Amino acid sequence: MARTVPSVTVLFLMFMTAKAFELEIIPAVKVAAQIGGKLMLICRTSGCESPVFSWRTQLDSPLGGTVSNEGSTSNLTMNPVTFENDHAYLCSAHCGSEKKEKGIKVELYSFPSDPVIMISKPLYAGEKSSIICKIPNVYPADRLVIQLQKGGELPSRKEFYDDPSDKTTETKWMWYHFTPTIEDTGKEITCMAELPIAEMEFEPKKRQTSEKLIVSFGPQNTAITVSPNATVGVGSTVVLYCMSESNPPAKILWGKRQDDKSVWHIMENHTLTIPHAQLSDSGLYICEAINAAVNKTQRTTVSISIQVPPKDTMLLAFPSDAVKEGDSVTISCTSTGNPAVHIVLKKKMGDVDQVLDSEGGNYTIDRTQMEHAGVYKCESRNELGQQFQNITLNVKVPPQNTTVLIYPSESVNEGVNVTITCTTYSNPPPEIILKKVYPYNKTILSSKNGTFTLYNVTRNDTGKYLVNVSNEAGTDIEVIEIAVIGRTVEPEYVKPVIIVLSCLSVLTIPAVAVLVYLSRKAKINGSYHVANAPGPKV
């Protein structure tokens, strides 16, 4: 016979095997929600096949979200999260006559992005600047802490506890004023923001942004290096290199100072090469470092010396190497060389060279005399060698101290030979001309040695004579007078003549006539001749 189980027992067993009706909410108790983000609250039951859900706020405010139910789950989605969602929410579930209810607190915050570093660019060394650390859309702003770190140091910190708290997101700022230095270049500036709300669970609570500092500064420590040396021999190759510290990098210009103090711009480059250096390459070279970004320039110089023995030595006389006595003349010597040449002027005096008291290679004679004529020498010297030049100075002296001598006398008898000797002092040697003043007034004789001979003078030779002494420097004229005394015919001399004539009468008449004619012509006209007498003193 089968055993019967009581109904009460069956019901008890069914109750024991069925799951109890339960309700859970996710997240539990409370949740931190990012304003502007998305939040989903999940309400889930167990032990009930067809639960009925409902959502509400404790203050019966609008939900500020959308509800979706599916089976044993109900979702309340807030997208985006706004300040309307700053509530405590209740989820209710009905399973038949049974009701379950659970609450969750939604706490709001806003810390959506990393700080923004704003720098007043560009940064100039030595000029005041500012760095701004910007924290956008933060809530609650009164809990915010901002720190600024530069190169591992914390020069600035700011808290906002004392700021009024409003139910809104805010952008907070922190200013850091400083004067950048060159050493700040490359240092890292870091803005660190923290929202330290201990009672709320969210991440991140700290955010930071870093940026390297770029400090602009003008050229400094500009320097020139020279290879192989700043002093080299002629023909060498010289390399000049200019470097400068600058940000942004400086433009390098090379120049060379001219004699008039102006600057000849050579090229734009860090390196300047001088191949086969000559004396003209010596001088002051200028490196100019230019930073247009900061409008600053720095210059440095180096003196290059190309060593050369004396060369191009010239010895000249001004205005000419041939001057008139009494004129001024300057003997000038120029020469080039490096090291600087030392110039000595000398005058040859026989076998000895007399050193002249010259200045700067110039020797001036204010009034030249004959003794200043001669050979002048220029000697140019430096440590590497010497060079010489000569010049001959010719001093032209007009005839002077002229003396005229008449031999045998200024008054002579007819038929005598008269010698006229002229001596003078001049350079170059003069030309001497003897002129009869009247009636001829024309050149009779010309002489280079100053000696004239009048042969067999007659009374027609009586009169004044001009001795004209001249050269290219001038003229001197001397006046002389010669008196020729006619012959006296005495009776005692008649007879011999008559005798002679008588003796000659035996000759043919034509022969006698010729003799008489020749005799008379000689007595009337006389004879002139330039003798080979000693020349004038010059």
C-alpha cells in the first residue's frame, strides 16, 4: 500500500527549494559621477520572474535620465550627467505583493582634462614674463589645488578653499610671474592640479602637464679662434672661426675695418678662410653675431698680422728731382712691410753716407743750394729684411759771380790780339756769348769754356761788348769796353817802306797791287778767333 505525503509537507518543501525575492543596486550606496560624462545605475532582482521596477529621487525631483527595463534588470542612464543628477536615487521592485527598495547617492565632480600651460611667448632672457596654469571646467572648484614646478622646484602653489562655491563648473587659473634666465632654457615647467576629495571615489584626482621652457636671448660669449695663428708669414692660409651663444642661433657676419674706419662686409658664415695671405690682408677683422628675434647684436674682433719684409720701396723728390736754387724740395721715401718698416734717409758725402734728420720718411730742404745736390738713399728695414732705393737731386744754379778779364788790357793798340776770359758759377754749365753792342748788336762769338780771342784788332773793334752767360736756370750779363788805339805813322819809317816799295818796284805792277790790298784789309778789319783757353769755373 503506497505511502501518502501530507500536503503541508509538500508546501514546506517547495518553500524551501524556491529562491527568496531579493533586490540589489549597482553601484552600491553611492557613486561619483563626472559632470558631462555618462552614468548608469543598475537595479537587479532575484527570486522573481516578472518584477515591476520604478525609479525616483528622494525629493521627487526629475530623474534627469532614461529608464530601460529588461527582465530582472532596470537601468537608469544619465547621459550626460548634469547638476540635475545630484540626488539620492531609489529603485523599487514589486514581485506580486512583495516590494523591495534600495537607494544610491550620486555625487558630482568635474575634472575632465589635464591643465593647460600658457606662456607669454617668446620668453626673453632678462625680461619679465608670465606663465599661466589653466584648469578648465572643474567642480567643486573650492577643493582644487594647483602647483607649479620649474626644474624640479616648486616656486608657486595655490588653493581655492576660500573661493565661493557655486553649483557650476569653473575654470581656474594660476599666474606665475618670473624673469627668465639663460639657464632656464630647457628646464621643464610642470603644472599639477589636484582635486583631493577624500569622500569621493574617482580617478584621476591628480592631473599634470609639462612643457620645456625655450628662452630667447641675444648673442653672448662671442669668440673668434684663429688657425694656425693670428701672426703668420706671407703666403700662409689663415682660418678664422666665430662662435656665439644665442637662441635662436645668431647669424654670423664677417667684416674688415678699412683705413677710413668704415667696415667692409666680407661674407655670412661661421668660417672665414684667407688663402695665400698677403700684406693687404693684415688688419682688424670683425665677427658680428646678430639675433634678429631679440634684436640684439654682439661684436668681437681679432687682429691679423701678415709678416712681410720691406717691399715696394719708393724714393721720390717733390716737386721734382731737378729744382732751381732757392726752391723747396722734399725727399720722400715710402715702403711697406710687416712688422712696420723703419725708414732711414741718407745723403752720400764722398765715401760716407750721412744720416739725415728725417721724419716719417720725409726730409725737406726749404731753400736748396748747390751743396744739396747729390745722391740720396732710402734704407727700409724690419725684422724680416731690408730694401734700398737711390735718387739723384740736381740743383740748378743760374750764372753768378761772373768775372770778365781782358788781356792784355781794355785799351790796346791796333793790331794786337785781345783775349777775353769769362768765369762764372752755375749748374748746368752755361753758354757764353760775346756780342758787340753798336753798331752790330749781334753775336760775334760763342764759347763753352768762356774764352774769346780778337785777332789783330783795329779801331773798328772799339766799343762796348756784352758777355751773355746763360743756362736753363737763368742769365747773367756783363758789359765790357775795349778801346783800340790807331797806329801813329812816323817819318823815319817812311823811308824803309819806300825802300821796300822801291825794292819791290821791280816787281810787276799786279803783284805790288795785291800786296798793298792784303795789307790794308788786315789793318782795317782785324781778325777774331775763339782760343782754346781754360774754361769757366762752374
